[in-house]
Amino acid sequence: MSHPPRPHPCARSSRVDRVNGWLEKAWRNGLSDKPSLDPEALWAKALRSAPATGERGPRSEAAVADFRLRLEVLCDALMAEARLNPLGLTVAHGQLVRVIRQRLELGAMWQDDPAILETPLAPPIIVVGHMRSGTTRVHRLLASDPALAATRFCDSWHPVPRTPDTRPVWSAFSLLIARTLDPWLDTLHPFGATRVDEELGWLAAALDHCAYEAQWRVPSFTAFSEARDPTMVYREFARVLRSDAKWHENAALPRVLKVPQFAEDLPALLAQFPDARVVHTRRGEDDLTRSAASLVANQMAMQSNDVDFAWIENEVARKIALRQQRMDEALATFDGPLSEVSFEALNADWEAEMARVYADLHLPFTAKALDGMRAEQGRAKNSPHKRHGQQMREFSSNAA
């Protein structure tokens, strides 16, 4: 279904306003309870359906304390800074309860079957670069090679395996709701319940800040997280990756990993995977800032009635500078296989650019790999994501 163009970065569907009205009325009339962002209330709700023993599992006391502290700081920031509307409050409550429940379920699973965490992994391929710099395109081109493995969207956001595996169904339902509320969602990022996607959900499950600062205004949580050692987050990430690889029986294939947050935390990630290969994507900073700010504004506008786009642009520019500095420092001392990819070169001749990437990484660029990439390019050709560039040009024209 086609929708009218997004008129400005902070636009939102009228459906969001209707949902806000329904929620306010339901709370006012006692038809449902107003969601809480008190950490203890969130834990109590998660514990209704998940085992308390799963909080520890194979995790150290320091890891348990790290997660608890991250949750407390995030909840404080949400209540003091985020200016959430009723939908935003409901979404925040639901996300955090799910994260706690997943953590408990993962810990219990690892307690029951500790051998999962001994699963040997092939050296992964890490795609690192700024949001909107071509990381998704490179990631999906690599993932279309049958000799490599990648993560499904549904497994990223629902990391606990199920029998039968109902995660694709739940993810498809979640995407249906998201697209109903946000008709421009697929212009920002191409989604699919079982489609290859980034491991953003695994970082969110460990309460890294990247997924949360992209949808809520929580500067104190961002500052806390940027100054904090992310080792515990990436230890949890590695445990989840081993679990996913064991479940899908693809641990022997190099996993292609991609989250823009990696640019900020590359030393901690490489400490977990010291034999990794790295692909670094680059794009002009002005294009990066405008495009990333558009994505953040889209998410914030749905969950808050008080969104400052100038603040978003400044924050995105600051974040890009911080990530660039940290990424440059990490790559300067990285001595493994590394390939640099230009966004413009990828647009000009993606086949030649990907052939060069494979050579840099010492991987065979096979006919099957090329066939898979051509099929992926065919799917991407008609993606709604193509419309985002046109929207950005219209935003600039309207502002002028």
C-alpha cells in the first residue's frame, strides 16, 4: 500500500494521535493501568513468566550488577527527560519488560545446557561504519553469499529459541503494528520478519544505549553509557551469538555482523572475536547527519509530543564525531583483514567493489556468491527504502 510522502522529519501518522487518545481514556476510566517505568515493577512483571534463577546463569556478579545499573539509569532518564506521550510510555514499558524476560530466559537456557556457550565459531566478518553509510547494503550483499551466515530480524529481537519456532510469526505481527502506526517505516530501513538484519536486538537485550537513544530523548543515559566500559554488553552478545549459531547449525560459517553501534565499541567487540575480519564503510558526513537525524526524528515523533529536530541534528552530529574518533583509534591498531568501502564506489560499480572486498578479506569470490548478490540487488531495486533519499531532498527544499 502506498502512502503520501513524509512531509517533514518530525511528521507522524494520525493513527498515533488516535492511539494516544485511546490510551489516555482507558487509564482515566480505569479500564487499564498506566504503565510503570519503575525498575522494580518492570522486574516483577517479567518474573511472572520467567525464572528468577535466569538472572545469574553463567553471568558474573559484575554482569548482573551492570545490567541492573543500566536499567536504573535508563528508567530515570525516561521519566525525567524523554517527555513520552501515552504511546511512548506504553512502548517503553513493553520493551523493557521484554528485555528483562529475555535475559531471564537466556540465563535459564544456559544453566540447563552450558555446552551451548562452548560452541566454536568461525571467525566473523564485522561490518563497521556510521548509520546510513552503506552498512546495511554491504551487510546484505555479504549475507547473500551461501558460504556465509547472517542473523534473521526475528532472531535479533527474539533471541531465545523456541520449539516450534514461533519467532517469525511474532516478528511479523510486530512489524504489522509498526507499519500501521508508521507508514514511512520501510523507507527508513528495509524490514522483513525472516530477512537478514542487524543484531541491534542483541545489544538492546543487554541494555546498550544504541536502540534507546534512537527512539527516546535520554541524554543522561547516553552520557552514562558512552563513558561506561561495554565489555559486559559484548560478553552477552557473544553468548547470544553462540546460542543462535548452535540453534541454526551454522557455527562453521563466518557470521556477517552489523550494527552501527560497533563503531563506538569496536575494541570491546574485537576482544570477543580477535580473529574477526572487518569491513569499514564510509560516506560524506553531511549526508550521514541528515539521513540519520531523519531516522531518529521519525521514531521520537511517534513516542513524544515534544520533539526538537534541531537538538536531534546536533546530537546526531556529536554522535558521528564520537564514533568516528573511536573507530579510527580502534582500526589504527587492528592488524587483521580489513577492507575499506566507499558509499559512492558501491553505487558506481557494486560488483567490482564487492570483488575487491573479498580480495581484501582473503575470501573466495565465487559464482554462487555473485549470483546471491545479484538476487539481493534485484530485491533491493524496488525497496521503499529508495524513497528516503527523495524525502530528504524534499525536506531540504521545504526548509529553504
